[in-house]
Amino acid sequence: MSAVTSTAGTAEDVVDLVRTAIHQGEFAPNQRLVEADLSVWFGASRAAVRTALLQLTAEGLVERVQNRGARVRAVSLEEAIEICEVRMVVEGLCAAKAAQRASEDDLDGLREIAAGMRHAVEAGDVFAYSELNRRLHAAVRTVAGQHVAAGVLERLRGQNVRHQFRLALLPGRASVSLPQHLEIVDAICARDPERAEAAMRAHLASVIDTLPQVGSSPVH
Amino acid sequence: MSAVTSTAGTAEDVVDLVRTAIHQGEFAPNQRLVEADLSVWFGASRAAVRTALLQLTAEGLVERVQNRGARVRAVSLEEAIEICEVRMVVEGLCAAKAAQRASEDDLDGLREIAAGMRHAVEAGDVFAYSELNRRLHAAVRTVAGQHVAAGVLERLRGQNVRHQFRLALLPGRASVSLPQHLEIVDAICARDPERAEAAMRAHLASVIDTLPQVGSSPVH
DNA sequence: TTCGCCAACATTGTCGCCAATCCTTGCGTC
DNA sequence: GACGCAAGGATTGGCGACAATGTTGGCGAA
């Protein structure tokens, strides 16, 4: 209910507004998104809102049924697991590609992130670790140079940021995932594609195993 | 230039019309898609065409640049390879899942497709083999019960049907891929997830190796 | 009382028009 | 002759209004 009344006329802006609103929980899962309401809410025309909802539907963030309106798509635990399973294999591919194609500068960047992760865990800074986690996966995607895979992953990531976020807050999670992350970086730095893929898959398999613990309880 | 003047007013219909037109080569890659032209072409309103183009952009079939219009997205050979690489790992996941979750009826269906493939190759029926190929991959997706992966694959398939089609026409291609397909079915029927995944990945790796031979020459 | 029908409401889908933006072409100048 | 610039045309983006559709509530009859 917090006032997000930042008025932005263009359609692309409405997309960003609604997307971040969903990610940050301003819009709850299954909440109806009435075009007219969002129109006055954001100070944009209904056509702009309509276009934005169409775009977000394509991104998999909102659901639309013919003549019945749009609502925030709720991703069940089962679907979150499926998403992570696909992420597992695709990010595994990216890790392998990264091990093959990384430049020395790329490797330095990865090592830097790994070092930051160590420090964050030592300092118990969960938020910094979560951010570094995001940066590591993004770096692997970038280094891999696999644009199609990057697009797929970006899409999937947008759909379960909520679950990811709750996972990061799980106590003791960092100490479990840290060695996995370090192994990924090590394998890529060793330019060993198969080991890198295996490490990435093992990491995400661990995420999948942990997901049920975070459950599908609302965060409120 | 063939007359596709089947008039259909609703936006969803325009999506289907344009999609099949692109798939069948009515619209060449990089061809501009002017909203007004398509509007009179299909007998739909410009808003409907606009919505349809938005949808197709999300599907990755058309490209849109701000205030510069839409055009049929051309997938380069490099991108086709990337698509197949992602398909390789995701369909590998599906094959593994299928090996775990298939019912006896599912296995019968797979064996039936495999038998049909053998006959098609013996008879030299390239078209039937191509159709069975499509059905086999679709069956694996379905049996796997992995809806997220299925969605990703459907998306990717739509983007390089052209390349896939040209690949199927390559002489001698069927005799290379037939044993790979049979191995996939065998592995799933043996309920061996790792072998199924390996078989699927080997098959698509073979596809990737063959792709450069088909080149990116226009088919006209 | 309960079931079924009907009407009013709420919401989305569609259309045509106007403004904003980009590309092209022609002209003038160096 | 080539470059820069401005006017014109072409095309997309945005907006309001109207039509179509699904939903909800009320009313009457069995």
C-alpha cells in the first residue's frame, strides 16, 4: 500500500515500475492488476498500462486470461524447483563456456568476487553475500558469452527472485554455499569446463535441496 | 508475395498469422513489418497488429526498435548454434526426468515413435522422419513433466525452425541421427536418467556439429 | 426457501485520431 | 563536387471513447 505514485507517462517506464513493485512485494502474488487502477496509480494512460502488462506477461511475471484481467503470477514451490532445475543445466553450460573463453581479466574479476564472498561470510554480512552471489552468477553468464542462455536465465531469475531472496536469508545458508561458489570460481580459473559445469550443477542442486525448507509461506 | 489475405480481426489471430508466415518463409528475415501495411494486409486494426507485434517480440520472432518499427528477426548461424547448445542441456534435463517419471504407456509411445523412425529411414521418407523427430522431442518434453523447461524449449524452437528444417533436408542426415534417437529412447526405456541425458546431449552435439554445413545461405 | 433467469456493473478488447520521432530528399554553401 | 542543414514524408507512440464480454446482485417462480 506504500505510495508508489511516481508519475511516468511512457509504457516502458510502467513496465519497470510494475516489475520492481512485484519484485519488492508491493504487489502480492495473485493480486489483481486492474488496468484502470494502475492507470491512475502511475499517472499513465490505460494504453500504456495495457502495453506494460502485455510485456510483463511475456516475461512471465503476470498472468492474463481473456477478458478476465491480469494478476501477479504466483510461482509455486514446485515451479520454483523446476526453474532451479533449468537454471542448473543452463548455468552449468555457461560455467563450462566461461572456463573455455575467460580472459585473464575475467578470471581476476571472478577471483575478486570470490574473495569478497569470503569476507562477507566472515563478517556475517548476509546482504553483501547475497549481492555478491548475484554478481557471481551474472559474471559467469557474461564471461560465457552465451547470449541466448543469458536471456533465458534473466527471464527465469525474474520469476523467482522472491524465493531466491528468502533463500539467502536462511540462517547458515552462506556457509553451505560459500565452498560451492569457491569451487565454481576455482574450476573456471583452472579452465576446466567439465569441472566448472559439475561445480555449478552441484551448487544449484544444493539450492534445490534447500528450497523446500524455505517453503512457500508468505513473507509479509 | 503469396496472398495471405485471410482476414481475421482479433489480435490473437494476427499473432498466429504472422508467426506461421514467418515460419513458412512468407516473411523473409530482416523484412520490415510496417503496422499499417500488415493492418490492411490481414484486415485487422492497427492496434491489433501492434499488440501482435509486441507478443511476437516477446517470443523472439521479431525485433523492435524504438520509433523505428519492427522487422523479422534474423537468427545468425552463431545464434542458431547457441540455441542448440541451450537446447542440448535443457533437453538433456528433460530426457533424464523422462527416464525417471515415464509410465509404461509413455514408454510404449516412445517405442512407437522409434519404430516409425526406423521405417521412415528405410523408406527414405525425409518428411515423415522430420515429423517423427519433432514428435519424439515433444514426447520427451511431455513425459518429463517439466513445464518450465517445456516453455523454454518451445520458445527456442520457434526461433530456429528455419535452421531445423534445412537441417532435416541435408542428405544422409537421417542415417546419422537415427541411431542417436534410438539410443535416447532405449535409455529412457531402461529408466537410466544419466544415460538418457548423455544420449540427448550427444544427439544435439551432433546437430551442432552439422549446423555449419547447412550454413546461413538464404533459402529463397 | 432455493433455483434459475435477467439486468446492471465492472473490466477488458478494439478502433480511429493526433502528436512525437525518425528517415529521406532536396537545397544551399564551402 | 562534397558536406551540412532544413523541410517534407513516413511510421510509430499515445490517448480517449466505444463496443464486447464476464461477473455480480436482485427478482420472480417453483
